[in-house]
Amino acid sequence: MKLYIVLVLFALWVPMAFCSNEPVAARVNGEEISQLRLERYFAEYLEDQGRAVASIRSPSAYKKLRTAALDALIDKELLWQEALKRGVVISDATVHNQVEQTRQAMGGAQVFARRLEDAGFDEAAYIEYTRRDLAAQQVFAQLNKEQISKAGEPDEQQVRAFFEEHRAEMSRPEEIQASHILIKVPQGADASTVASARLRLEAIRKKIGQGADFQSVARTDSEDASSSQGGDLGYFPRGRMMPEFEAAAFALAPGAISEPVRTAVGWHLIYLQNRMEASDVSEEQGLDMVRAYLARQKQVQARLQVLAQLRSSNRIERIDDD
């Protein structure tokens, strides 16, 4: 969990006395989730996604995100209530160890205390939040384990069928990692403009040949968007780049720099950093990969089913949606 949202998140489960006069967003088996808790969580929910309320211009998008935030709060309350039903107990030592880890991660006791005070809470409330959070996590893990156990291991017939269907996708084509420097040439440029651009690139190539670093030169001289990354284009297979560029790049040995290469956008110098040869996945490797993939899918489905079953078997009243 990101440290900057810890204090707001613990406000989600503080005792209801803090929020008793607040309008209600939802009730879970009679336990209220206040509008204040929802508003606090919604802001952090968006921030965790790199968004802000002011940036959401579509009313339907705003409502969808707010609904998702309320869903998360309801799920947290359901898990806490399930932990109570199951008698899940988190020891004081475990709770205090977790609190201490958070205190140190925030910068020590003084910073931690100031953050609590600024948020309007005390350490006792935070300890209670931590206990509930750990209990909810534990019961969620138990429910997932039970659900996965019911689902069983991936069926071998299903594993083989999936492997045969996707075997070609599991093989890796030949790929190269390359950087380039581009001097642009406008469409329809006359011969002198084309020649001038090539001369500029040849001068750059000479500078690199005399010891200048390719990536540093790319940052200052390249006219491509990749200049900020030192001209790095990452790994790519055949068929991804322009034909002239691709032919020259794949013909290079690692560490080599091409002669000037002309494409529709201008002149390029290409530096080949690395080459990864094509490889086929063996049947044994492929089947193992499919088993692991399908097992992960079952885990994802188990988590979704656990929450869906909790929602369907408990009394939930959503007032914020009305």
C-alpha cells in the first residue's frame, strides 16, 4: 500500500462514533458506511489511479468510478464482518509490529504522530484500523483458499487444448534492441534538402566514431521522439518498423552502427544494442506455462467469486446509488 494513502484508508474503518451524524452512503447488515468515509476513500481511490476528481468531465465516468469506490468499501466491511463471524483474532504483537513498521516507514514516531493528528485521529484508532485490516486480509485469504480448493487443479485435457491453440503465440520470434538518431526530411523535399540532411547525419556519425556516446548524441541531435530516451527503441521483431529501417537494423551485428539509412521520414543512424534469437517453446515447457497461467486464472476467479458470494449472502443497502 502506498504510504501517502495509509492515513486516509484507516479512516475507512474507524469506530462509527466518529461518523454518527454523517449522511449514509450504504449499510452492510445494518452497519453504516458514511458519506464522509466514501468521500475520503473516493479521493484516494482516484489518486491511487493517477487521477483527480477535477479531471473527470463525464458524469457517467464519475458515477462509475464512485460506484467502484463504494463497492470496495462494502467489500471491506463484508470481510471485516466475516472475520468477526469466524472468530479471527489478530494478536496484539502482530498488530503492534505492523503499526511499528508503518511508523518507521513514515519517518519515525514524530512524523507518524503528526500525520495522525493532522488527519484528526489518534494512535488507538489507527491500531484498531490495523487490527481490522489484518483480520479482513486473513479471512479473505482463507476464503480464497477454500474457493480454490473447491475448483481443483486445472484439468489436463484443458491444459493440452489451450497449449495446442496458443502454441505459436508462446514461441518467441527473433528480436533486436536498437537505438537511432533521426534527421527529418520533409515530404517532397528537393534534392539539396535531402543531401543537406544526409551531410548532417554523416557529421554526427563521424563525431560518434571519434568517441562521442551514441545515446548522449541522440539526446541532443536526434529529431525523433525517442531522443529523450537516448534514441532507444527497445526490442522489436521483424514487421514492426519501416522496411528500409528494418532491413538495415537486422543486418547489423551487436555494437555496430549503420551507414545513413533513408526512410520516408528522413535519414537515420542505427545502433544495434542486442539481438535475441528466435526460440520455440518445448511441449514440456509450454504445458508447464499453461498450467501456471490457468492456475493464476483460477485464483483470480476465486477472488471474484468470494466477494460475489459475500455480497449475495449479506444484506447490503446502497443509498448513494439512489
